[in-house]
Amino acid sequence: MSASDIEDVESFRLRARAWISEHLGPAGYADLHPFADTDEEELANANRDRALQRRLFDGGFAGICFPREYGGLGLTPAHQRAFNEELAGWEYPSRLAVPTFSPCTAVLLDFGTDEQKRRHIPRILKGEEVWCQFLSEPSGGSDVAGALTSAVRDGDGWILNGSKVWTSTAWWGDWALCLARTNWDVPKHQGLTVFMLPIQQSGIEIRRIERLNGSTESCEEFLTDVRVPDSDRIGAVDDGWTVGSRWMYHERVGHNSPYVTRPVTAFGAARRGSPAVRVAREAGLIADSAARGLIGESRMLQLVTESLLHRLASAGPGSNLGEHAAAVGRLFSGVSSVRRTSIAFELAGDIGAAWDEDEDGAAAECGMNFLMRQTTCIGGGTTEISRNVIAERLLGMPREPAPDRGVPFREVPRGPRQR
């Protein structure tokens, strides 16, 4: 479309506001709490999110920044931002935002063939496909380039064997992006390839992982002789790190991607009151000067985080900031999240240490959130990795010594050394 054919942002905002108020309900427990207490509740929430995504599609508000030829609206990130601002306080398909739309669908847009995009993106926009990441491995931690999952050429397809871990929603998801090793005789970054594959098939065993807070939404997958047609390969053979680098960018941007429909937290906080305010009010500290200082710090960190992530996501990987700039947002958001969680825990007082989930309201969540706070510095790539990326790729500092650099991956020692 030409610029003159694109609806102006404010007209779009007003139209979105009217549609949202007519077709969506107020945000409920399932929107604010990503993990249900039982599998039955989680599946019900997942089906509800699929239905909400379909409602967005039927209403003409799905895929706002996606090209029209793949079922989107072909509009700008500013239009998506306007919709997200108007969405604050309303229900939305929260379980489909990440990783389905970012990073998975974003990677498909960047590197998929036209046939792949036409086959999958309309189904994603309708809520018919939920996507996951088969990325991390038990042996590799944050070193995703050290993938041991193998893909061996077999006629017009590939045979995959290996394991992946920390995959959100895999037990009820539909498709996955999978990073696999196709060449063991070159350095580790040069022998990788990305594939897409349906999750619910006989060659994939899925095991649930229980976290400290009782959540079992993360999974570990074991792939045994899984056949993938070459038509489901993403990008060139052995060039998976090119795809993977952009994949990491989209993962770090996460919920702030222009491809994601999700309420802007700052607007929601302005309408509902921030978590720190709610906790302080329930703890009877809303008039205390020290508590107000903590509330102000928490609010400042929230606003700065959102502004920074919006700036990085708006610039995009092709800007002069480059795709590695997303590591700045990843680092700041992880560290600030830990601090804001700690502030809420401090405001909760005794309730933060011993709480009753049925009686203590917003303060009841602070104790478990405090115990789980470090996950925001681990999931989606650790903040330690982000520090390295910032230092080496953005600031040009000397790279850390790496004994596997330039060495064929087959020759890289794995496991404890034998004396």
C-alpha cells in the first residue's frame, strides 16, 4: 500500500477503542496470571486465548504489522502501539504473544519462504497454530550455538535426534522452530540449520518440568528419528546462526515486538494502579514516606524499562543500533524486574514471608514472586550473556577467550576431562 492508503494512527486508535469496548471483556485472572493451577484450567485458558485471537482476526485487528498477503493488515508499529495502549485493562490472548508471535512468527517472516509464510502465518493469526522454541539444550545452557541435536540428510528430508529444554507451552503447542546441527566438521557457529516441525508427533516425547512455584508450563523434549521434509527448513543449510542471531534479537525484544498484541503495562497501571501501590495500600503503608519512595522507584523503573524496550523494538534490527542492541533492553529489563519484585516484597512486610493466597490479595503474590525473581534474568537468554554481547559487540571490548573458537565442533571436548 502507498502511504496515502494507510489509515492514520489516531483514526485507527478510535476505531480500535470502540471495537475493544464492544467485543472484549475486562482483564481477568487468566490475563494477569500466565500459569493456571491445573492442566484442565491451563488447557481451558489456552483454548480461550485461541478463541480471542480468532476474535481479533475476525474483527480486523490481528497481525496489525503483518503483510496483507499473509493475512495481516500491513500497518505500522505505531498502529500496533496504539492498539496495545487501548487494550490496557481488557482481556487478550496472553499465551499466544510469546513465543508464538515473537520470536517464532517474526523469524518466519524474516527467513521463511513465501510458501511457508502463506501456509502458516494466516493460521497463526487465526489462533489455529501455537508455536514454541526448540532452542536450549540440557548440555548447553545459554550457549545455544553448542547445540548437540543432530539433523542428518535423508533423501528429500532430514532425520532429527536430540533433546531440547525449557520450552514454554510445548505440551499443548502445535509447531516449533528447532535449531539443529547439520555439520560437525566446522566450528560450532557454522554447522547449524533451523527447521520447523509439528510438536505433537510420535517421535517427540514431552516431559513437564516443575518449577519452584509449582508451574509445569516448561517442558523438555526428546526427539527420536523425527523426520522433517526439506521444505520445512528455515534458511540455508549450515547457515542457522544467521537465522539464530535474528532469532535471539526477536527473543530479547519479546513482548515489545511490533508483531505482538499485548496491553502496554504503563497504561494498564495508570488505570488499575501499579502492583507496588496495591501492595502498599493493602499493607496499610500508602501514606508512609519511605513506602512512597519505594513506590516511586518501582514506577520509575517500570516506565524507563518500557520506554527503552519500545525504543529498541521501534528501531528494529536494521537500524544503526543493530540487532545486538536488544541485549541492552534484555539486561535492563531483567535487572529492573528483580528490583521491582524486591520492592513489592519489602512493602508486603510479614505477608511476603508467610501469606494466605485466599485472604492476602496482591501482597500474597509477593513471597512467591520474590522466590522466583531471578528467572527474569535467566529466561529468554541470561543477563550474563547480554552483558557479554553489549561489551563485545556494541562497545568493541576484547572478546573472552574461547577454547572452541575456530575448532571443528567434532573435536570440541564435551563432558568432564579424563585424567
